[in-house]
Amino acid sequence: MLSDNQKVSRWALTVQFSSKCPKENIAKEECFNDDGIFSFGFMQPGMEIPRILISLVLLPASSLSLGASKPSFVLMMVDDLGIGDLGCYGNTTLKTPNIDRLAQDGVKLTQHLAASPLCTPSRAAFLTGRYPIRSGMASYGHVGVFIISAASGGLPREEITFARILKDQGYKTALIGKWHQGLSCEHRGDHCHHPRVHGFDHFYGIPMTNLRDCQPGHGSIFYAAFAHVPYGKLLATLGGLVALHTAGARVAARRLATGLAALLLAMAGLLCVFILTFADLNCFLMRGEEVVEQPYVAENLTQRMTGEAVEFLERNSDVPFLLFFSFLQVHTGLFASPRFRGKSRHGLYGDVVTEVDWCVGQIMKTLERLELKEKTLVYLTSDQGPHLEEISVHGEVHHGYSGIYRAGKSTNWEGGIRVPGIFHWPGKLPAGKVIDEPTSNMDLFPSVVNLAGASIPSDRKIDGHDLMPLLQGRVVRSDHEFMFHYCNANLNAVRWHPANSTSLWKALFFTPNFYPENTTGCFHMHICHCIDPFITHHDPPLLFDLSKDPSESKPLSPATEPNFHSIVGVMVDAAKAHEQGVEPVPEQLTLQHHLWKPWLQPCCSTLGQLCRCKRDHRQGVDPEF
């Protein structure tokens, strides 16, 4: 008789089996003779195969299990975090010990770039490894992100995310936190853009984004809309109607004046209703495909999401997993749990960063407790730079710090796209390594897919590159020779890292018009726009050598750079070639998609009750956990 540990329980070779030894019985004793010789039904006498050779081909199940060779992944993305907010990137007044330790024990990238300076397109690029223009997730208008939950745009089902690929590889996948890639298409509940459709088995978070409108007492981002009302033209029109009325055209003037007044009142009323109901209709928490809290209570939300992440890791500690922890913070409206308020030297913003750092620490402690640190690649980044225009209704600074880099979110100056990039994997990545090569958040897609043992899709252009050779020191240069920086759907800038050169050229074809002029933000509009009349075009483009001028303070000219025209020529040609390679796809951020559609409105009660409910019973994690 054979002992259990002698039996072969899995096969790796396709063969023809006899009725005596069908493949489901291959491990049973009747498939072997007394000498331990295996014989297939179609074999002639003398063709038997010794058990030892079969054992080399028919591998034990434990050898083929997913957990034996495939790593797990914890990917953490903070929202609107400035590269200058972290101690490991030079901040000396804001304490982030857990994130700093992650960098100290891993690899820190100093030229890690978001594929877009806005949330929705940047995250689409991160998930797919492709410039957002390729998936239709880049806007040709004013609004470059999804604002309301009852909109119909979103990341198309045809796009392939790393989560979907890993799920097909047998991974357990979860998204905890912010999604911001759309929700439904044709009717409420079809959830055609839901995280589940894109490969995440488990979702606990918000489908849209955290805005100051979601937090009572924080004001509204939509107040800035009043600044664009053409008050002068309206007053001039009313004045003209009064003049007509005085001149005798009373009936026509009265009708026009009445119509104009009615239109203005209707517009003002709609805007007020929109602002007053925004939190109820758009700031809600989902578990899976169910709305469980509407509007969400922010006070302990980071704690609750941390607890959810810890439980996911505990449930899946014996199988490969992918956890994408997408922080709601430090996007405004800011919120911090009571235990963290007043703990920093930077007001509420600093308190929020402190809580984010605590959350990172809890996740790392859990990996260590479950003995998963050596089996898990951990990554931390931000979706774009800090939102410099965020000043609270009380005048408090509610934005991060971009360090030495110029400007912030919504711009393609370095401060808007250069973000933290930290990789941690003990035993696989060197500790304390710093890399100054240009890399992108799109690089996570091929890096994760390759490590999971899957194939990169060959039916589409993937713009990211596998980072593992660079992170492990097997190569010293990034595979990115050219990188293209979009402001919504408009190609804004090109970065060129020539082979056999230390120079790093950047050309900007247009730049935002800052206001006030001595600032690096668009404080009159709350955010910078990418179209006329809000930009200044440059021909020839502004040229910088970031290897010598990372702050982009001194644009070059033919007088200061002898090769100015040839350098610009190469970059312009690269931009043209890139644009010619972008295939047209349906746009997801059009006005039609943005418009509120009542039949798409997620609602966990009734519209008459403003959809309010509170069904989430998860408790927060004690900060001392």
C-alpha cells in the first residue's frame, strides 16, 4: 500500500487514460503495480514508467498552489497628497513615521509621475496602464472629473484593469476607499462601471469623491460657479430693456424682462437646490453594490476603512490577494477622527496626514502579524499633487505642500504631477534605495501583472513599463524615453530623457493663467482649466532641463541653450507621433454624461427622504490597535 505522502495528487501532463486509470483516479493504487510502476492504458508491455519519473511530471498540489510562488499586493493611494508632505521627501515639521519607515526599508522614487493632474483620469491610467485619452477618460471641456453619482460616464467595461487580470489568476481582490470611475449607465443598479465589473471582488467605499460639500460646515466648491456668471452682461441687458420700456416699447420690454427674470430665478433656484441636496445624493458609502450609509458620516470613516482592510488581510492570509486601499483623504473636505485632532503643527490638514500615516502603520503591522511582509509588494503614492486653491471657509490652509516643485493639482507643472512613489518588499527589493529616473503610476499595471504570472494584453497599447528591473537594480535607466503630460484631453507637455544623457528635457505647449498673478494657483476658479481663455499658449514651447532646474524657474532659450531648436524639434515630433497613435474612442466626460439623470440616482430610501439611511454597522478601529 502507498502512504498518503507518496500519492500524486495533481498532474501537469496531458495523457490518454485507460478506463482503469481515468485522470480523476491517477493517484490511486490501482494505477501502479507492486513495483511502483505506472502504466497508461494505451501503452504496450515494456513501456511502463517508474513512479519517480511520474513524480517529476505530476507535481504535488502544494507545489502548484498559487501561494507557493505568486506575491500578494497592497497598493495605497492617498488623494491630493503633496510630495513635500512626507518626512522621507524632506518635510521636517509634519510627522509621518510609518510612511518614512516604508521608504527607509524599501525603494523611494523621486521622479514618480501621475499620468494626469486630476483624480478621475489619473486613476483610470493607474488601473489600466494607459494614458486616459486612450480609454475616453479625458475631458475636452471644463469638467475633467466625475462630480455626481447619477452621471452615466465611467471607465468602459472594455478596458482591462490589473485587478481583473489578477482575479482571473485566482487572486482575492478588494478596493477599499475612493473609486471615482463612474457607477451606472442606463438604469440605477446596472452598475456597469462599478469596481466589481473591473475585477474587484470586494468593495467598501465611495463611488465618487470626497468634496467639501460632503462635510457640514465646509462650504461648497460650487460657490466658485458664481464667479463665472456674466453679471455685467445681464445688467446691461436689463438696462436695455428698461430703456425700451421708457421709449414706449412697453409690451415687448415687459415680456423680455419677465422672461429674463424668470430664467435667472430658475437658474438660481436650481443651483441652490443642487448645493443643498448634494451631500445626500452624492456622498454615500457602499458595501459591494449596496448603499449602506447616505450621506456618509466622515468622523470615523478612515478608522472604519482601516478595520475593513485589516479584516480582508486576515481572511485571505493563506491565498494571494490584491488590496487597493484608496484613501478619501487628504482631499477636502478634510476630516480626522477625534483622537487625531490637534496632533499636528499644521491644523486640520496636518491632523489628517497624521491619521493617514497611522492607517499605513496598521496595514503594515497586520502584514507583519500574519507573516506576510516577505510575500507582499507594498506600494504607496498619491493620485496627483496638492490642491493649492483649497482654503477653508475660515481661511485655514487645507492643502498640501509640493516642496521645491512648482504649482499643484490640475496643472502639469512638476508640483501637479510629481508624487510620492514608495515600494516595499523585504528580500526582493533593496532597503534604502533612491531612484531618480522618470517613472509613472501607469507602470504599476505591467509590474503587477508580470509578478502575478499573467500576460500583458497584446490587443491594446500599454503605456506603462515593468518597474521590477529598475527597482531591483538590474537596470539603471527607466524605459520611458518620452512621457506625455495631458491636461484633460489636451496634450500639455512632453518629457524627454535621451539615451546616454543626464539631461531631462520638458517642453510645455501651454500653461494655466494663475490668479492672482504672483501665485501658482487659480484661486478665482478653485482649480485651473485646460482650455482658452484660461491658458497661455507657447510657440516655441517653454523648455526646461529638469536635471538642473527641477523647480522650473528658468525657461531656456536659444541664447541659453545652443541646441534649443533641435531639442524642441525632437519633442514636437515625438508629440505628433504619439497623438497619431491615439485611436478615437467614446468620450466619458462629455456634458451629456455629466448631466444628472434621476433614473440613475443611487438611493437607499426614497427621493422624498433625500435617500438618507444608515445601515453600516462597522465600528472604527481604535487608534491604539
